[in-house]
Amino acid sequence: MLRDKSLIPLSHQHQHALALCVRIERASPIPNADLAVWQAEIAQLFQTEIAIHLVAEEQVVFPAACEFGELKEFVNELRSDHEWLRQQFGGIGTLTADHLRALGQRLLEHIRKEERQLFERIQELLNRNQLENLGKKLNDALKDASQTCLLPTDATRLRSRG
């Protein structure tokens, strides 16, 4: 199903985070000499985009989804994911290369759940006016988030596996 325009800003941010996940996976195991650079880049991405993204989902998307009983338990699972992600990002400077890889994997799984399950179901359950209202609220909630994908440094750029 095509993504409704009301949810596209979140999907764009998901793409930025997915790019990070792919880069972490391809760089793994991250050399200790590069670990601080990775930590700094991920901390910046969290501050400029991911933290704002999580709040927007929690304040706008999750309440809309919880209007439908079938989604309440799933939304609680996503809230739990958000809490875990915040804890991990909060301690980013102390995470080892293995922990960064685990963070990337968990973030990837979380994004897939939102895109493939939550967003799809919201698009089926909400009518056009509700989706437009949701989109307006999301635009307001995301106004302070970075609108561009963070460019990696030489140490964190995507490398071929060969």
C-alpha cells in the first residue's frame, strides 16, 4: 500500500534511520578507533531527529491508533520499544561496538513494525479527514526536526562489503 501523504514525514525520517542501521551493520564490527566518531554521529542524529520523531509518534499517531481497540496492545509494544531506544541513545557514549550493532538491529525491527503494521492499519482505519488532521498535527510536531539526512563522516560512511 502506498504511504498516505499524512504519514510521509515520518516515513522519510524512518528512511534516514534505516540508512543508519544499514551503515552500522555494514561497518560491524566497528573498530575501536572509530567508535567515538560513530557515537557522536548517532548522538547528533538522535538529538536533531529521532527524539523529536518519537515524541511526535507518541503524541499524535499513537493516540489516533488507540482509538481502535485492536491497536492498543500493539501501540503499548511500540511505546516499550521507544523507551528502550531512548535508554540506549541516552547512553550512546558508553555503548560498545556490539551494543551499537544491537541498537541498529532493534531500531530496524521497530521501524519495520511501524511501517508495515501500524501505518498500514492506520491508513485503513482512518478516513480522509482524519488522516489530513493527523498530517497537520504531525507537521506541527515535527517542525523542529532536521529535514535532511545526516551525512556520514569518512569513518562512518557506507562501505561495500567486498
